[in-house]
Amino acid sequence: MGDLTPHFSSREFHCRDGSTHLIDCRLLAMLEAIRCCFGPTTITSGYRSPEYNAAVGGAPDSFHLRGMAADIQVANTTPDVVHAWADEHFPVSGLGLYLSDQGGWVHIDCRPSRARWTG
């Protein structure tokens, strides 16, 4: 049980440097929908402080800085399947697909416009 949604808790969104930020309720609704459709979903990067974002090479205007973005991995589901589902269900959002030898991840954010990319 989470303290933000039925499946997500605030600690999952904390920056790796320990800092915290409010998480946008629109992002939480999107993540909850993904979790309800696919099952266990891990937040690999939620909120990022400006310092941490710069250290990891994040975009200077990243939605992670505003609590409006998350990078996720979904158990037993490839990132391209999650990305395709999110693209269909959240047409006004930011979605990035990142594939790697270890599987990869999906970036999702609740920006007020459509943006798609691969990394």
C-alpha cells in the first residue's frame, strides 16, 4: 500500500540525494493506470534536485525537477510494450523509450503537450 496512490509511496519518488518534492497528481494517475494494467512497476528515477539532475546529465528543464516525471520499469513487460500502451492512453504527455542490454526503461511525464523520443 502506498501513501500517494494504492500502489505508490512518496519514498519511491525521492531523489537519490535524499531531497523530496511534491509529485504531480496527474503523473500519479498515469503511473497508477500503468500499474493496474501491467502489474509491479518500479520508479527508477522520480523527483530530481537541480544538483542531482545536473550530475546525471538531465535536461536543464527536465520535468523530473518539478515532480512531473518518472522513469519506470515494469516487471515481466518490455519497455516498448509499456511505451506503446502509454502512447495510446496518454496522447498528451511526454514519453521516452530507452532500450539497453539490461532491458531499458520508459520516461513518462505529465507535460501539457505531446512529446515522443527514444534515447
